[in-house]
Amino acid sequence: NAGVTQTPKFRILKIGQSMTLQCTQDMNHNYMYWYRQDPGMGLKLIYYSVGAGITDKGEVPNGYNVSRSTTEDFPLRLELAAPSQTSVYFCASSYFPDYIEQFFGPGTRLTVL
Amino acid sequence: DQQVKQNSPSLSVQEGRISILNCDYTNSMFDYFLWYKKYPAEGPTFLISISSIKDKNEDGRFTVFLNKSAKHLSLHIVPSQPGDSAVYFCAASKNTGNQFYFGTGTSLTVIP
């Protein structure tokens, strides 16, 4: 199993550009999540999904959009990138309610200049 | 508002000794508490969890203690090994699968 994979690993965007962060899991997990981690801070939930076709906002959703057309994929879309979106983005998945723990991808480091 | 707090940004311990990492929370409605370990340039990996109905959970060298009256939990690592050097995050969750609150992390350095 590859677990949770994320692409790209690094990206530099200019203000106003858009991009999609890709996330794929091969564990047949029902729940998937997007987090951001700013320097010196904990992870904050952006969006989550409880299954294909079902998504909802987390703590910090502004400036982002998600979709979940399959169990495996959960892309995060940034529209009109702003410097405040400079962060490390982590995708995670879990098999709730059987297991509470989440499995995380390696992260995408995004810089908006 | 930070619902989960880790007030010690860093901790250094000699190899073979005990490491104690602390975490405080504010919401008494949390059902589960988890510890994750993170190496640089990697995602967090799950370490151990505890349900709010328990006060202790042990897994090998790792033990988590929960004090609900004080809204405090701690992770004990005995004996500490150099490979334990990492950032440790405390997290809390309600039993809904969609609400997880993370602390800011404690960087543990185990000195050989």
C-alpha cells in the first residue's frame, strides 16, 4: 500500500494564480481531510469528506474548494492565491468509526509570492 | 481560540531516561485524545490514543495518561531513544470523525 500520496511536494505561486493540490489514498478509507500547518502552529482543518460526493467545511475553509468524486481522490483547489495561503498542506484519511486515527500524506509546501 | 495547547515548544532528554510531553485542553466534550509523531518533511504518524472513558493507555514504550478533572493529558516515553527525536502533536476529537483539534507541537530531542 502506498497509503496517502500528495502531489506536488513543493510549489511557488504568484498572487492571484490558481492551483489544485492532489491527494490519493489506496486504503479504501471513507473519511478524507485537508489540513494546513502554519509555522509554529498546529494543524487546522480546511475541509473534510465522509464519502464520495459528500464534503463539508472545517475550521478554515475560506479561499479553498474541494470535491470528492471517488473514494480514492480528494483534490484541494486554491482560487486566487494570496500570501496568507503560504503554508504546508496535509491530506489525511481515516476509516471512521472503526478507527479514530488518521493517516497523513507527506505534505505539500506552498509559497505564494 | 486554541482548544488544545502544548505549552512546551521543546524538550531535551538523555537516552534511556523518561520523556514526558504534556497537553492541555479546554473542551470537556472531547471523546478521544491522540498523539502523533512528525519527522521533518514528512506527514504526522499516529502513535497512541486514549478514550475519554479511560485514564491510561499503554503501547510498548509509550503510555498516555488522561486527567479529565484537570483537562490534561501526558505522553510518557520510557526508555527514550535517539530515534524518538521528532515533533509530537497532541490532538483531541469528538466522536464524529470530522472534528480534530491539534496542539502546536513539542519538539523532543533525545541526546545519545
